[in-house]
Amino acid sequence: MNPPEPVEGTPSSSARAAAEWVLRHDRGFTAAEQDAFSQWLAASPDHRAAWAEQRWGWEELDRLAGLQASVHAVPDPDLLAGYPPPRRRRGPAVAAAVAVAVLLLGWRAAFPPRPGAAAVRPEPLALIERRDLPDGSAAELNRGAELEQRFTPAERRVVLRRGEAHFTVIKDPARPFVVEAAGVSVRAVGTAFNVRIDAASVDVLVTEGRVAVVPVAAGEAGGSDAPGLLVAAGEKTVVALAPAASAPGVQPVSAAEIGARLAWQPRLLDFTNTPLPEILAEFNRCNPVRLVLGDPRLATFRLSAAFRSDNVEGFLRLLISDFGLRSERGAGGEIVLSRAP
């Protein structure tokens, strides 16, 4: 295997920066590093040449050591949590980042960027946030959700002001875990469940263990200790917020429905020679903004890339800055991708 041809005049600063990016890539990019790397790579052809040369050398060292470093290895769960993974010795790690080497060569050759091409960048989406609670429990907040913490020696209580959150609760029978959402209380000891506030209801989905759901009227009559509706793993209940609403019931939920309901949670989308429409469909399944193709020629592209499912902005920045595409808002609020004129 021969290394890529060196580019004459490549600044030493580019080589040093590329070497640092190779180290970070091998350790695993954070979401912020992924965006910064995409922008650095797109800033200059020297950067791309330096990255290719440094990456080749790094992979050769792995090969000589008998390792298999591949962007399609089993992902490290830490990389999907939205936090910097612990630094570790070199190995076959997967970064929650763009596998840019293949993607750059294939797309840039077919669609070279045009100088001065206009691009409308999308408005930033609210972030998906993971919040670690003092007792070791965790709350993952969907975009735009607001959470307030009220822990006492006798009770672990959080108030979901708006939006949607998934809770993973550490077991502590002496201190019940209570989520308050629009007047509805969800009590648990050790379990995992999802709570979503809609315009007229509160939706509770249990993925592990069971919870007791106390509707508004029952809570007002019996206080915080009022008996609740028991909802077990694989079940859900929808509590209407209207005063005259009928009592909520418990409904079974299929594994497919649970997956669809929790698709907003960040995960690694790993594509190998995948058509661009399929990639956009995965982003659309995981995010509130829709990505659509406004140019039928783009449907023929097949890409190899890996992205966090919630990093729509980073994906679009790469398409715009490095591949000469443009994006604009459609009549229905969707983001339309097309070739720059």
C-alpha cells in the first residue's frame, strides 16, 4: 500500500494541526470537535492533503501492530452520550464524527464547489441535553425541554416545565423519584421512563420497571400520596389535562413504537455506500426539521459517513461548505438541498 502523494508547499502548521485531529479522531470526537474538524477540513485544500497523509501514517502504524482500525467497528457507548469520552490508549474506536475520507473524494469529484455560491444556513436547533442528577439518576432532555430539580432528604423530585425527557432512575426505596409535569405526578423507585407534555395531555411511556401516574384531579384530592395508575415496562398512558376528562387507561406499546417514540435520543448513524435520500430519511426520523432534496441529481450520490443523529447542523455545514451545495427554507419549514447555481 502506497501513501498518498504529498502536496508540495503544504505548510508545516497544517501538518501539525492534521496530526492533532488524527489523535482526537482516534480517541473519539465530541459533537463540538466534530463540527470544528469539518470546518477546518473545508477551509483549505492543504488541510485535506495534510489530513490524508497523517491519517495514512496512523493507519499504517495500526496495521503493523496487528490492529484493525475501521470506521465501521463497534461504537463506544460513551460516544453516543453527548459527552467527551474518557481518553484511552489507541485501539479500534469509532468516533461520533464524519468519516470524511471516503465522502470527500467521491462527492467533490462529481460536484466541485463553485466559488461564491450562495448558501442559506439553517437556524440552529435547540440542543438535546443529558443531565446527571445528584443521586446518580439521569435525565435526557429533548430539544427545547426545561427541567427543574427539587431534591430533599425524603424525596427526589424534578419538574418538567415543558417538552419531553427520558429518565433513568437509580433505585432508592427510601427516596421515591417523582417527575411533575403539568400537574401530573409520575412516581418511581428504580426504572426508566419517558414523559412528554403536549398541548392537552401528558404522555408517559415506561421502558423499564414500572411507575405510578397520578392525574391532576387525583393529586388534588389525595395529595402527593394519592394512589396512582400503575404503568409497567412496555406500556404507556396518556393523561388528559382538561378538568372533565375521563380517567386515563394503560395501553401496551410494541417495540417498534417504543423505538419510534425514542428516536429523538442521540445515537450514531453509520452509513456505508448509502444513497443520500436514505441518509436524509434517517435524520428526518430523529429530528423535528425535515431535510428534502430539491435537485434530483443529488439522489444518485452514495456516501460513507458517520454522524450523531442529532447533529443536523454539522451535517448541513459539511454539505454546504465542502461540497458546494446550498440549503433554503421551503414553504412548509423544511430545509431544501440543491446544487449551488
